[in-house]
Amino acid sequence: MEVRVEGQLVEAEETIAQALQKALSGKKFKTVVAACADNNVLLDLSTPVPVGCAELTPVYADTPEGLAVLRHSTAHVMAAAVKRLFPKAKVTIGPSVDNGFYYDFDVEKPFSSEDFSAIEAEMAKIAAARQPFTRRDVSKAEAVKLFTDMDEPYKVELVESIEADTVSLYTCGTFTDLCRGPHVPHTGFAANAKLMSVAGAYWHGDEKNQMLSRIYGTAFADKKALDAYLKQLEEAKRRDHRKLGRELTLFTFKEDVAPGMVFWLPRGMMVRTILEDFWRREHLKRGYEMVQGPQLLRVETWQKSGHYDHYRENMYFTQIEEDAYGIKPMNCIAHMLIYGNELRSYRDLPQRYFELGVVHRHEKSGVLHGLLRVRQFTQDDAHILCAPEQLEDEILGVIHIIRDLMQLFGFQYKVAISTRPQSSIGTDEAWELATNALIKAVEHAGIPYEINEGDGAFYGPKIDVRLLDCIGREWQCSTIQVDFTLPERFDLTYVGQDGERHRPVMLHRAIMGSLERFIGILIENFAGALPTWLAPEQARVLTVTDAGDKAALALRDTLTSMGIRTAADTRNEKLGFKVREAQLAKTPYILVVGEKEVQAGGANVRLRNGENLGLKSAAEIAALIRAEAEEPFKQGGMCYSFS
């Protein structure tokens, strides 16, 4: 039997590994962890070539599919190491997850990071032994007896819950686990692993069940990739916006008062205000109108929209005079009601409504994460109601705003089009029209994209934009959603050229996503050193002695009157201490006023990176700061006009 491997026909009489070996170089073959037969399910390399198979696709260790196999296999290696060191530990499940894997154990004393060195050392021994992963299929009865004899009650429970007559087991060395597979050929592939953290987890996620001890880890195809990932984690830790938010006094949280909700401190509120003012001006320039809807709408309104059926687990509700209300998790309903406030003509379209709307969403406490995941946030929300023939142009207009914003902050980005989910409303025809409009607009803009099957909103497909920050992390921010259904439900119309009533299409779109999340991303991307145009304090005047206090305060006031956000530090402290504090505050311009500067009527200018620009007058300082603030805006479609 012949089978095709990466364009080459080879004889394939025995295992998948043997077939691949004939087509691939030795170096290349050593990095294969599994294979796909005729683009179907993944298979172990030790599996016989399926009868009638026409093509085998090798799965390499450094691909997303290969890493998932590698990490799942490493979870087994970790469990084997734990069983060697802690024979009484009961094993449960150990899947691969984003960026790693975990395994849950039932142990008398929960694991801690202090156990990691011993477990990692044992894992290294198992990896060095290059023990093969071998699969065998047995009856459920055999598996139950095996795990009963091994005193593994959780495995017995899992086997008994499987409806099939047979189950598959994988063994490496003396460790046997219940698993569908596939796995890497041998434990040597697990050599580049690192244990990361511990946590508690209930069996089956049910708090009524036993609390288990979970160990998280990660694994990569080679040491270089592992080291790069660990370095990225260290860099991310240094940039953590929660840590920087405290150090820079931007915001705080009061979990005992309002968990998952932000208290903005003066410096942080200044950043927000600058960003909001800039964003409002950009929208006015691009033909949007400012609107604002109420925080509460009657429950019947949310039932009519479909949010009650599809989104109520994420909503908060309250009661006023025996009437039930939903606190808005999004702004689209109010914007439709504003549109419906008067009769519209085709000449009035498109209607573009913009609102920096405060919304509330019920997030579980376990997923709250600083500014990135909160229960109350401000969404840069807009809804465009247009005629169907205007749809592609309006989508392109939104894409242009996204492009300009990403360019302003220097972000690269990826685009995905998310299609109809299982739980959704609307007709097949409307979904097809909406999806095709998104695809055509993205292709017209010349942007590469991928299809994300089944991940659209319940009312329509969407474009999702993931920005990449300076250390390679991806963040979901911008979204564009096409909606034929809600205008139908709320009976929105316009009078066409034919004098008849027609149904508009609605675009839901957010560019930053939420201001909280976007500011958190900016803080981490710039490690707290926000661009000069966005910095809450652009300049800080420092005195050498109290003899310079009057001149320093006068310089502060002069720069402030010129539109430069300036503070003064006239404390009776050493200059080096004050300079260091200004640098830690990420202030872009540090202005030192000593005896020489007082006489010259200026200040010695230092940048936050330590560079010294020498003596400058107030006018020269203001010009420097303004020029640096304007620089990011020179190449894109957005304008600098702040004071």
C-alpha cells in the first residue's frame, strides 16, 4: 500500500512511524510526535497505518497540535514522578491546557512549590530513560480490576462513566493511565519541562466533592523555547499592571467593598480622561454622534432582545416597585431605542452612535484579574445602523479606526472571523449575509484572517482582533459584529427611496474593548512608562535646595499654563533621591532647578531613561514635550490636539 507523506509517495506496510521515516530526514523525523491520517483524528506513531489511508500528515513537536500532545504526555510523566515520590497519592486527570498542563492528585498534604525540585528531578530521570509510551485497549471490566488493584478509585470512577465497551490505557515505565491519547513516542520528549504553580481544585469542579491538589506545569519542544517562555513570564511579572498600578498610584481595588470594581486614583483618572477625550474627538471626526442610555432597563426589554435567554448568567438584576430590571451588560438596546425615537429616511443613514458606556457583567471571583477582568467597566461602544448596501463600507470604516489605533501604539494584530454558535438567534440567510459581508470587508482591506468556527455572538458573526504587545502576548480587544436580527426584534425601519419601510442592519463594534482592559494592556506593554502624550505627569520640577523653590514653582506654573502636565518636588530631600523617585514614577521629563538654573531662568532637563539634555528655557522644554507627544501621531490617521 502506498501513502502520501508531505507530497511524497512511500510504501506503508507496517506502522505510521515506519512510513514517515521513509519520507522524512532523520533530523526532521525526530521532531514528529504524532500523525494525522487523511486529516482525521491524531494517532500514535506506533499505530499501524490505517487500511485505505491515502495521506499521513506528520505532527511536529513545535506546532500547536504537537505541543498539546507533548504537554499531555508530560502530564503523565509528572504523575509518574509524583507516584514514585508519594506512593499514597491518588491520581485523577491530567490534560494539556493553554501554555501547559496540569494534573490533579488526592493527597493528605497539598503540594507546594517546595515539592517542585524533587518532582522535577524525578521527571528528568524518567525523561532521560526515554521510556516508550505504549497503548493497549482493554475491556471496561479489565480496566476496573486493574485500577482497583492499584488502589486508584478516581480512575475506577472514570472508567465506569465511559459508555464504550473498551477503554485505552497508556503505560510509560511502571505508570499506567487511562487516556484516549495520542502520546509522544517516548518520555524523552518531556525533557524540557518546568513546574509552575499549585492550586486547589474540586473533583469534577463540584465543591461538594473532594478537594484535590493541582500541579501546573509547562513543556516545550526544546530548551530554547522553554527558556524563552520562562523569560517572557519573568518580563510579564515585571510588567504586571496590578503591581505597577500600585507603585504609580493609578488605581486600587477594595475587595471588601466592591470586588471586581476599580477605584481610580487621581493619576489613573488623568490617564483615563486623556484617553476618553482623545477617543471622543476621534469619533466626532469620523462621523459618530454621542449618545447615552440608562443603566437599567425592564427585564421585558432584555427578554425581547434575547439577552435574557442567552446571557442572563452574566447579568445583574434588581427590582423597583415590584418591576424587575436588568442592569445593562452592553449598550446596544439603548442605542436601538434611540434610533427608534423618530422615523428615519434612507438619507439619514448610516446612523453612528458612540457611547463610553459603563456596563456591569457578573464574572466569577476566580476569574477577576486586575483591570483585565472586572465586573464594572467602560466600553467604547458604538452601533451603526445602515442600509444593507452600506454594510461593507461601514465595516471598512471600523477596520480603518482599528488600524489607526493599533498603529498609534505600535501594536501588530491578528484578525479572526467568528461564525454562528450553536446557541443563537436569526435565520440562516441572515447569518450567511452577515458572515459574507465581514469576509468581503476584511479581504477588501487586505488583512489576513482565520475562521473561528462557532464563536460568534448569539445574534451575529463577528470580527475579533487580537493585538500583540511588545513581549509577544496576544490580547483580545476590538470586535465588529453584524446583526440582522435585533433590528427585526425591535422593529427598526427606515423609509427607502421607494417610499416603503425597510429594515436596517446594525453593526455592534468596540475598538479598545473596555477602557479598563485597554489601560491595563497599555501599562503592561509600556512597563508603566506611558507615551508622553498619555502620561499623567509629563514633567516634574525638582529643587536642589530651598533657594530654588520659588523658581521651581514658577516654572511649574508656566509649563502648566502652556498645557504641559507638570508637578513640582520641593521637599527637603537629596536631589538623587528625588530624581530616583521621578524615574520610578515614569515621569518623561525631569527638570532640575539649582542655583545655575535659577540665574539662567530655566532648568536642567533629564529624560526618564537617564539621558541629560542640558539647560533649557520653559519655552524650549514645552516645545520638546509637545514634539515628543505629537510624534506617534505623525504616521497614522489620528490627530494630536491635546492641551
